[in-house]
Amino acid sequence: MRRAQIDLNMADEIRRPSSAIQLSRRGTSRLPNGQEARALALGALWTLDQTAGSIKVTNTQDANGKSIAVVVIENASFQRDEQGYSILIPKENT
């Protein structure tokens, strides 16, 4: 299996999303549409970058040549909580 090569020196910083995040009105519930979900994900990454450290983004291809977008969260790792949900744990800069 060939591994994708990612040059983090070529990675870019995340930019504030241009799309607004629309919230549902009080008393209503719905899932976000695709554009809102993408804006929400980018907004969350941008906020994490502003508050907790360096988020890097880059584009590359998988072993089959399919385009993929990669987000690197420096000084962090994923773990599981007691219920098995993924949680993001920041690491202290040493």
C-alpha cells in the first residue's frame, strides 16, 4: 500500500469561512444542509485555530489518485471518552 505524501511546509493556514452559519429558529429543529454543514466545520476549525493553536490545511491525493483535503491539528490527539465518543485532547507545547 502506497502512503500519501504530505508536505506540511506547503500547507496553508485555515481562513475564516465566508459563508454565514444559519441557526434554526427557537422551537424548531432540522439538520443543516450541505453548505451550512461545511461552513460550520470550517468555522469550528477556524475558531480552534484562533484559540488553541495551529491548524494546517492542504490538498493531496490518496493512493488511487482521488483528491482529498487534509486538516492537521498540531499539538493534539484524538481519544475516546467513557461512552466511546471521539474527543480532541490538546497537548501542551513543550
